[in-house]
Amino acid sequence: MPVTQPPSSTLPLITLIAALSCEVRPWIDAHRLKKTIAKPFDCYRSESLEIIVAGIGAEAMATAVGWAGGQSDRSRVWLNIGTAGHASRAVGEVFLVHGCAAGEQGRAHYPPLIAKWSGASDAVLSVPAPSSDYPIGAAVDMEAAAFYSAAMRFAPSELVQSIKVVSDNQSEGIEHLNASRITELMTPHVACVDRFSEQLRDVAMQSMVATPAQCFTDIRATVSQRRQIEQLVNQISYMSDTDVLHDLSQKTSLTAKALLRELNAIAADIVPQLAALSLEGTKHG
């Protein structure tokens, strides 16, 4: 017998949020979406997909996420798409954000990867204004960190992700960008972003998102320790082979304090230290 799919209106809503309309224009056109709301944010929507234009900057992004999250109790997949500068990646290259921080001392977010992504991944440093200074070992944008902080109030971190397309680098600076150029850069990546977001929606349909941190639920820990364990496990599970976590979970008589020591040692070797990134990179122009 054929499997009966639930009505579209009961599926988790895929919410794409970008700073600029030119960044999401390829998705609006591909899905033939009509503008349903113009204030306080431009919103394009079907039964299964919602696209919101937040405006430029961290405050605008956080406000847009809060507004969208307050519209209904419907389960959502949150995906920030947009452009970012990078010192060495080619203009037009797409990558998944595997870590993000707001400024050099900002809180870092490491979204666990639970959907297939075959392309590149990179860290992002979010800055308060357009910049032609590239951080060492990361891309630079203005909104990703604010997006993560705001969206994680409405969904587990597994369902809050960001995909960026390189818009400028040392050879081709931000002075060459305009709306039509940005749309041109984003257009080739509609299909891969759609596939990724649909996989996230499949995960959201499950009653519980399984995470590697569940391997350590039997260990007695305080609320603070449990939060630290989950954060470290999420970082390690994305950046390394999860076999190391499985082996660690098999150790007997492991206390929360001992587990945190081991997790910190593993993470120190493999997780990008976003807070230590320097903006003293190469300035072009």
C-alpha cells in the first residue's frame, strides 16, 4: 500500500531568512512564491516554505527571527542563507556554516550536522558593519551569529543552520557587489539548499532529534555540567568521527567532571577556536 503523507499544513515549516531580497530572489522565483506580508518584514510563503527578508545587521536579523517565531506554534526548520566574504575561497562558492561567533569575544555556536551536506563547510565571524578585513580561518558576515542566537529559542540547535555563498575575497572586493550580482551568485545553489532544508524537515518530523549527547545521559551531572557536555559533544560530533565519542561512552565509572576533562581535550584538538580569530587579516581594495 502507498504511504500516506501528512497534509502540507501539518509538516514542519521551512523558514529561510536572509538579510537582502536579492539573496533569496532565486528561491522566490523557483518556488513561485507571492508576497503575503509586507510589514514589518517582507514575507513570501507557501504551505511548506516561508521566506523572510530581515534587513541588514544583527538587530534586524534577531528581530525578524523573533517575529517569525511568534507567528504560530507550528514546528519550524530555520535556515539562514546569504553572502559572506572570505580571504581565500572563490567568489560564488557555497559552504555550510559549522561554527559562528559574534566578534572576536562573542559566544560561539556549533550547530550539529544531522542532514547530508556534501559540500564545503567553514566558520563565520559576524561583525557589526561591512568589512573588507578578512578573519584568519573563517568567513565574515553581519547576521549569522544573531540568527543562531535568536532561532535557538524556537528550535533545537540541530534544526538551526546557515548556508553562505562567498560574495567577495581578496581578489574581488565588496565594491564590486550590487543586487543583480548577488542574485547571480546565489542562483546556482537553489537545488542543494532545497535538498538540505528538506532533509532537516524530515528530522523535524521525528518526535525527538537524536543527538550523540544521548550517549552520556546515564552520567550524573548538574544542569550546568549537562549543558557543557551537550555543547562539547555537538562540536566534536560534527568536526570529527563519532567513534571517539562512542569509545568514550563505553568507559565505566566516568564522572561528569572526568568526562568534561576528556571532552575538552578532544575538542581542543579539532574544534575551531572562533573566539580567538583575528580580524588582522589581509585588507584589500
